[in-house]
Amino acid sequence: MGVRGLQGFVGSTCPHICTTVNLHELAESHRKKYPGSTPTIVVDAMCCLRYWYTPESWICGGQWREYYSALRDFLAAFTSAGIKLIFFFDGMVEPGKRDEWVKRRLKNNREISRIFHYIKSKRDQPGRNMFFIPSGLAIFTRFALKSLGQETFCSLQEADYEVASYGLQHNCLGILGEDTDYLIYDTCPYLSIGDLCLESLQTILLCRKKLCESLGLRVSDLPLLACLLGNDITPEGMFESFRYKCLSSYASVKENAGKKGNIILAVSDYISKVLHLYQGEKKIEEMLPLGPNKALFYKGVTSYLLPGQKSPWLVQKPKGIITDKQVASLNPGSKQEVPMCIDPEFKQEVPVCTNAESMQEVPMCMDPEPNQEASACMDRESKPEVPMCTDPESKPEVPLYTNPESKQKSPAEIDPKCNLEALTCTYPEVKQEDAMDMEPEIKQATMVSESEILKVARMHHVHSESYLVYNILSSGEIECSNTLEDELDQALPSQAFIYRPVRQRVYSLLLEDWKDGASTGPVVKEWFVYPGNSLKHPDLVRPLQMTVQGGTPSLEVLWLSQEPAAQARRLDTLLACFNLSSSREELQSVESPLRALCCLLIYLFVQVDTLSLEDLHAFIAQALCLQGKSTSQLMHLQLDYINSRAVQLGSLLVRGLTTLVLVNSACGFPWTTSDFMPWNVFDGKLFHQKYLQSEKGYGVETLLEQNRSWLTTFHNLKSVVCKACSKENRRIVGRIHWNSHYTGRQGRQSHGSYRSGSTHGHSGQSWRDQGSGKRLPHQPSPAYRSCIPSHCVCTEDPFLCFKTITIRKQINMLAFLILCLME
């Protein structure tokens, strides 16, 4: 993250840039300077997750009550100092950052492989040096902070730009994070989360003014330096030869700076002496070896320009700059509404149309009068009041069905009727990403036009009340990061496949327009990490029609209707997304917060044949025992050893809870969000303990810790799950009966069987062969996977991919399918 090599350079070569500060004292100074103003720190939450997750155990799926308690303590420390915190989370991955995102996910895959190797060899949790954050941590942290009364926002672009903008525009005390990009942005001071001592509220302030003095640069030169060194937009190798050229001619090499440090000094020296000398006489492309990288270079420089700012390194022709920080670059043919940059001087939104046919509005920052450079080490005199899409003071203009737990006010909505004249982009080199080449008959999800529905979706997204809904509606592209899954375990399918049928039904619900006269639906791009996925292309996934009693309701009914019957329609739709409409009465008899968990368990056990009765006992027992345990008791819980399968099951359940967040928000919040927050229904170590006990054959009374009052509830929950599964012809058996029940199944392709709804047929269909009753494998073998291009549309019928496969691979694929049918 951030600028390559800058963090190490600051620590080793320019330590004077880092100043120890006390946040109590900074807040008091702020109050004196601005009477009546509350000292505010804007927090880049994604940078803080590792710092916040303090529980000792992280391998079992997450110690969620301990984590919730740690967050509460963190907030209390700032509240006692009279400091207000504003939290921002990444809401989407920008197209220009996708390659970097993929690179990190593949690196995480290698780390996860080492983690499972350690577990299997040591039967213990690895040390903190191999720490991997629990699945769903970022998602559930949003809800935890909101439940604790904090202002929490989810970005409409990458969060660092919105964090820097908010800090600048609201005269914040500082930005709390761990990203050297905050040294480059001309915004409020950058405070290190990694160096924060919570007891004393002391941390390190990294001063960009002192950095500039050390490098002989101006603050406005820092974006240029960042791009020449390499960041998330301009790859490190792009200007590698240029950097070494600068180093070879640099006469003031420092021995203590190291190679990377001297490169930073050399490039800075070139900027200050050579480029400054000719600035204004020559275009920057004449002074730098930009070559074919010119567009990417301009994109990188402009990505650091906040609303109202400009760069002396960019020729200011027409008054407008488009950047990937300010624009979500998507398919030019789509009609995506995107956030607008607001100019602090003109106080108006300025749209620019990049495609005459799509009429897609993208933000444009008008070039105002030059403003003074913001110092990182001093308070600002001015407070530019720039309205943002996350303004908590504004209210929605339309009646809508909102999350009943939501306490935050709605953001200011963009006027969809705005019809200002489109302006020309300053730099034609800064282009949107080319859309991925797809087969002619494959149609990407059409973006929903500006409407009340999209406004509601955006509002819930910005206020961290929903998950992925706005991404699906606005861009038709979503992602899911790494999960603790063992690529060598042949028994359990990946969570990406298990929950895909649910997501497909959600796509059908959200992209409802495609059903009118369309033979096939649009596709949604899924960037989901799972074993064997190279992430060279997204999986293209079509919606899956579902059956709702009385017909599938529209989003207007689900989201906007105030009719008493609407709530029942919302619940019916939620259950239909999990294909559990027939179990409505049984689930309604289960009390909160166990109802949502029970729904998830039914779905899991129907989908995954290799889940056993012992697994079901462990899931139910931990949920019941959790209700009677304090955070301290959970913290001191000790495990005999770590089981790799239990690790996967814990992560699988947590990913299911995130899927519930998606479905619940897509259906208009029929269930209370707290019902499926993990600190209410799941604890990693407690589940692991129950799993180990159940595996050893312990009775139900032992699993329930001799608490007879839970026996009735345990058997009721078990009955609900087993009855619902039997309706789907799924009999849950103990492992002692496994050999006879799973006769003839071998390897991952058999033991990992799971059911997936058809993308074209009835929602009740599965991956069963309807004639023989056999199940197709949950995940292709390496031979089968090599036959299918990673960019093929996901469907239950592998033969649909044949048109893109060579004859030899067709033969291999047929041979594999024949072997499956012969099992």
C-alpha cells in the first residue's frame, strides 16, 4: 500500500519527519483555536483492522465478542479525550487498482497455504508473525462501530481519497491510518495507527512539510514523486530505468540510506534541480521518459488531487480533471451513476459525459483559484465547507424503508435531473479502462439508472448498512477476499461456490429488468478468491430465477413500501433466496438470534453433503453455550489442539453470515441485523471446542456443559434443520455411517459434493443429474479446470463452455464427465 519504499525511508533516513504527539494535547489546542468545534479524527478503518484485532486466537473463525469489546475500549479512549472519530471503509475496488488487488490476494493464498501446513504439522495456531485476519472482519467491523454509535461510512471509490478529502474539508485534527499515500495528499496531518498507545493516546505524526524540506521539494511535487517511485496506480517497474539513471548521476549518496533510500533522494534531487529548472518551458512528457505510460502517469498524478486542488506539473487547459480516484472506470456502455466532486468555490455539481450514448455522469473538479498549500504540521485557519455525499446532516427526499437499526441520517442525494453542459476532460490521455472482451451473447449486468431505488441503495451503501447491493446495481461487479480454506482438503467445497446460488438469486432480484422478454440474463463479474482461481478474469455469473409465493416483489415494494403486508413479502423473498420457502413456519418458530443461524445451517447442510451430524451438533451447541458466556470466559477458553477441518468450517459459517447481510439488505431488512452479527451467534474457539468434543463422540449433555435448560432448545433446533433437509432429500448422518452412505465417492470431486441451483431452470433444481440421482462434483478437478477458460460464464452446464475449447480439451472434458457419471 502507498508509495514504494517511502515507509522504510522515513523510518531509517529521515526519522525527524516522525514526531511523537499526544492526542489529548492536540485536541485541547484545537479547542482553544476553534472554540465550539469538536476535535475530529478521520479514520482509515481498513488500515486499522490488524491493530484493532487484539484477541490471541485468530485461526478458528474469529473471537468476535473479544473483538467487539476491544473496539468499545478503543472508542472509549478517544471519547474520554473529547475526540470525535469518523470511520471510512473501502466500498469497492477501482478498476485501475484491480491488478494490485489480485496481486495481494494471490500472495495471501500462499500465506494461507503455509498456515494450513503449520496447523497440520503442529496441530496448533501459528504465531502472530503468520497472523491472518478472520474472514468478514472488515464487513462486521462496520456494523460493530455503528452499533456503538459511531459515524461509519463506506466509500463510493477507494477509501483513501475520501478520507483525505474529508480531513481537508472538515478541518480534521488528523488522519489515523497506516498508508504513506497520506504523506502525499495535501490534507490534514497523518497519524500512525501502528504507533498508537491507547492508554496515553500518544502516537507518531508524520509531517509532510518536514519531508519536503528533507527532499528539497514542495508539497505540490509529492504526487509526482510518488508516481516516479511507484504506487498502486503506477507500477514500480514503470520508471525503474529512470530511477537508476537518477541514482547514477546523484552525487550525494548516503551510506545509511540504503539503495531504496538513495533512489528516493536521487529522484527528489532530479525533480528539484532539473525539472524545476525547465518547468513551464517544456511539457513534462518531454522531460520524463513517459512513452506509452503517459496516460497511466497522468492518472497517477491526478489521483492525489483533492477537490479544489491542482498540480503545477499538469498543464491547466480546460478547467477539469478526471481521475480514477474521482471516477469509477467502468464499461463505457453502462449507465452508472457515480459520486460527484463538489467544487468549494462554485458550490455546484459539475457532470461530464464521457460517452454520448450512455450519458454516464462522472465527477469533474473545476479548477478554482490557487489555494495555499496545506501544512501537515499546523492547524488550518480556513474551513472550506465542501458538501460531500456522506454529509450526515442532510436527509433523504423520498420515503423509503430503512434499516430499523439505522441511527445515522441519510447523505445528501445528487440531483438526477441535473442537465449542465458536459465539459471536456483536460487530459485525453486519462482514459477509462477498456471493458473486458466478452462473447457477443454475454451481456454484463446493465447498471440501474438514476432512480429512487438507486438513491436508496447508495444511501445504505454510504452509511455502511448494506453489503454489495449498491455494487451490483451500479457496476455489476463484486469481489470477496481470501478465506481460510485448505486447497489440499478434498472434502469441503469453497465458500465461493457454496453461496453462489444465493448470490445468483439476489442478482435476479436486483437486476429485475432483465426478466422482461429476455431469454438470458446479464452477467455479474465476481472476483472471488478460491483455490485454483488465478484471478486473471472474473467469473461471469448469471442471475438465477427464484420462486416466491405470490410472485417475486419489485424493489419498490421491498424497499419503499410502508404497507403492513410488505414485511411478510420481504421475509418470503429472503427465504426464497436461500431456497427455503417450504421451511418458513419452522423457522418462524425459532427465536432470535438463533433464527438466522438456523436458516444458514439448513442451507449449508442441504448444499454440502460432507457435513455430518457431529458438525451440526457442534454448530448448535456453540450457539447455545455462547448465550451464557462472558467475554472473559471466552478469552480464557483453552483448546486441546487445532483441527484444520474445524478451521475451515468456522470460516465457512462466518462467510455465510456475510451472505445473510447481503440477502437481508437486498430484501429490505426483514430481519434485525443484530440477529446475524457474529458476536451474537458465533465464537471461533467455542465452536472449535464443541467440534473436538463432538468428533470424540461426546454426548449432547456434555456439549451443552450439563445445562439441562438448553436441551429442549437444542433438540428443537436440530429437528428444524433435519426436517428442512429431509424435504430436499438430504439425510444428515453421523460419521460412523459415512462409509455406507458415501459408497463409491472418492477424492475432492466426490466428498466435496454440493448442490447449486440451475441458472435457467426452476429454483429447486440442483447439481444433481435428474436421471440417475448422481451429483456432479462441487469443484472441477485440475484436468477439468484446465479445459474451461476462467472467463467462461458460470453455469451448471459445462457443455455451454464448449464453443471456446479446443477439440483435445473437449475430449478430456467428456472423459472426466463420463468418469463422474460412472461413480
